[in-house]
Amino acid sequence: MCERDDFGNHPLSEIVGGRIWLDMDQGLLSLDEGIEKSILGNDKYADDIKRFFKEAPYYFYPVANTVDTAVKYQQMGYKIYLLSNFHKYGYGILKKRFSFMNTFDGAVISWEVKYNKPDRRIYEILLSKYSLNPGETVFIDDMKENIEAAGKIGIRGIHFTPEVNLELELKKLI
């Protein structure tokens, strides 16, 4: 792709989490529009940018033990829902790559509803769509600000980091 020393000035260093990526996650830009906007002023890196956007979803993997924990709790009778910031193209690839993506009891994905976490409206959509009681809902996320936003509307949360024992934290809440 590019020389290691050149990456600091490479436009890819600012794409994930940048405005264009967030707009794609929010469903405001298609994959092609995101690529096109990212290339503007970066023609030298056009091939890298195109390849990155198309291949990035192949580098996402589930966090260790989270899938097993979700399956276990689902088998115990709990409903498991997916609430995710993701763009249409990437989400489609993940659904094809990972069979567990098709086992949730429901999903609210940012590109479909036009809101990204931590916007309170995405949590409200989840609660409304599946008739969930916020006080009986546990939200697990790796971003503290997302947990805090969910908490503002009464959803209990677990800020999941590598140090957190998810099973132990769940047992405290349910």
C-alpha cells in the first residue's frame, strides 16, 4: 500500500472514525460516495483509498468470548439484540462472513436508522422497535461514551474492555 514512513501523512490514517466514515455509518453516504470524497485532494492515494474501503470489513473480527457469551445467554432464554454503528457495505460483508450475525433476535444498525451511537435516538429506536424496557436492558459496548449515552435513558451498561470479565459483569446485572 504505502511506505511505512509515509503513513503519518497518508489519508488512510484519518479515515476510520473520521467524518466521511461516520457519515457512511449514518447512511448519509454510500460506499462509492465515501471513496469519492476521500480521494478528493488525495489523487496520489486513490488506489489505496479504494482498496481500503472495499477490504476494511474483512479485517473486523468478533471480540474473543463475546459470541460464546451471547449464545449462552440466548440459550438461557435471554433476547440478544445488535446495536451497531456500521455502513451498509461493511455490514453486508459481516453478515456473510459470520453466521452468528444472523442469530440475533433483532438488530438496529446505524446506516438503516440514520443515527450513530452515542445519539440517544438510536437507543430509543432499539427500545421502541423491540418493546424493550430500558431498566431490563443491558447494553455492552467498548466505547464509554456509548454506555453513558444509553445510561441517560435508563439502559444499564457494561463498558467492555479486554480486562472485563463479561460473564461476571452480566451476572451482577441480571
